[in-house]
Amino acid sequence: MCFILAMISFVTNMAAPFGTIWGYKYEWAGMMGNMMNFAAYLFMGIPAGKMLMRYGYKRTALIAMGVGLIGLAVQYLSSMVGADIPTFCYQGQTIALNLIIYLTGAFICGFCVCMLNTVVNPMLNLLGGGGNRGNQLIQIGGTLSSLTATLTPLLVGVLIKQTSDKTSMSDVSPLLFIGMGVFAVSLFIISSVNIPEPEQPVKTEKFYTPLKYKHCTLGVIAIFFYVGIEVGIPAELLFYFTDMGFEGSAAIGGSFAAAYWLIMMAGRAIGSVIGGRVSTSTQMTFVSALAIVLLLTAIFLPEGWAISYNGHPIPIKCFLIVACGFSTSIMWGGIFNLAVEGLGKYTAAASGLFMTMVVGGGIMPFIQHAIAQHTDAINSYWLVIAMLAYILYYSKMGCKVDPKRL
């Protein structure tokens, strides 16, 4: 289950750095791959929850692996065909077929990671018996997830170095081959091992039954905002570096994005150690407040305050934004843990609802990028602060379980 979490992160985090390639050719397309990847959750979240209830954890995971293999293959296809084939015009530009193929592949990959997330999170939480221990197991899996998330933008930065009009998906095809190889091997491994069904879900219940519990409903909203925060922070930072325009800016931006995920890994490792002793609510309250302070400081800090990095002056605010990775590190597992507390047999249905709301990882960064285009990249982080404020509220008050409803 921890290995699957690592795979999810590796595939999901391809979208933002790949977006720098498409964003150079089509200004509006920078976050479209990410948008398509997460839009799939909107369509697949509830069906994935139903699959979990009908087919169980192992079969759902195997189906997801096959879908992921297809999705990455379609993305690779975009590097081979369609660059010279026009499809339609948008904002005065002729859109080539290869972009449509790439977005289709990103959408298919979204189906895959949605199904895998639906399997992994309730499994780890239930294996830990819920409570602090359930959160601890999710954080252990999240640590591996952050490791692969660190590698993805770093590898893209190494492969493309500097984005130009000649940069294409063929430049990052080695990464797609790695992804396809990992999926193929994982498909074989998971088919060969025994994955226990930790609890028989209620097949007759409606998918929305968990929403009768207030702490679960508010948690579903919190997940929508959280995924937007997690993706939006490093994604917009990549565009901020790209706009600097100096030689090697894409590679340095990739290293900063990688540092963000590396810090997330460290935060999750710490969370996995203290998770059994410190309540999830306390952890979540602290990290959400810390992220707000870091981003407020970054927004108001003068851009002229910089540190030399690889011979280029990098604003200190970039380092503060990267540091937010410590705060976002435990939020996914923490919110899920708080929201399913006491749900028992309804956990599988709740997991499907959670996966549906992961679409926030596509919608909110898209809105943030639109704000950045009309103002600037740094001011777009006001949206992130607003979302963090809601998570702070949920962590402190909204997560409280009403014992009368259980």
C-alpha cells in the first residue's frame, strides 16, 4: 500500500513540470495537463468507491494499474504524432493534435490515480485501527510518496534544462517509459501477493450516506482545498522561475519544486514518528497556521531581498514558499483520518467521496494560475492562504465528531 502511494505521486507530479513545455507553446495550456489529471477524479471518485465496495481492494488496484499503463502510453504517443496536424483554433491560436492526445493521456492517468487513492487511504487507516495509529500509517506511506514526488520535477528539469519553442514531450519520454515500467512491474507484483480485505463494506448503502456526519462533510470540503494547496504551491513557483527568463531557469525551478516535495517527505517522516503520540487535530492546527505565516511573509517580503543560487539572485520569498512543504506534508493523511473517524463500515463510501473532491487539485491551481496571469505569481498565493484558513478552522473545530450521530 505504501508503494502504491509512491506510484500515485510519481505519476501525478508529472503534470506540472510537463506543463512548462505546453505553456511555452500555448500560454493558457500550462496547467491544463494538471487540470485534466484532477478533473478525472470528479468523474471517477464515486465509481471508484463503488468498485471498492463491489470488487474489493485487490481487484480495484489491478484495474487501476492497467488504466495507468494506458494513460502513460497515450501521453508518450503525443510526442510521436500530431504536432503538424491542426485541430481547431482557440484564442487566435491553432491547436495541434498532439496537445489533445497529451491531455487525453493525462485524463486517463487521472482515472488510474483516483482508483489507487481510493484503495490505499482507507486500507492504511483501517489497518492502523483508525485514530492516531491510522494517521501514522498514512504518514509512513506519504513519506515514500514525497520521495517519488521529489524525483519527478527534478528529473524533468534535468531532461529539458531550458524551455524553448523546440522543447517537446519527446525530451521527457524517458520519464514516461519509467512510469510505464513501474506500472507493469506493479501489476505483476500486486497480482501475486495477498491483499486482505480489512472490512466488508456496506454494498446496499448510497454513496452519499457518510455525508450525514458533519465532520465527514466538512472534511470532504477540506480535501478539495488541500489538494489545490499541495499542487498549487510548487506549480506556480515553477512558472515564477520560468518567467525569470535566465539560462537554466527551468532546471533551477525544477530543483526548487523538488525541494518542496523533499521537505514534504521530511515532514511526513516526522509525522509518522510522532503520529501515535500527538493528536491529528493538534498536528493539523499547527501546520496550517505555520503555512499561513510563511506565505504572508513571502508575499510582503521585498523581491530585492535575494540569495545567490547557481550564480543567479533568487528572492528569499521562493525559499519561504518551498518551506510550506513541511506544512502540507501531513495534511492529506490528517484530513482523511479526521473525516472518517468513527465511520466504520461507511469508510469505503467516504473514500469515494474524498476522491471525487480531489478534483480541487485541478480546479484551484487553474484559478490560481489565472490570478497570476492577471496580477503576478506571488499575489496568486492569497488564494492559497484563504484555503489554508479553512483547513485551520476544520482542524480546530470542524473535525469534532458528534457522538450522537455514530
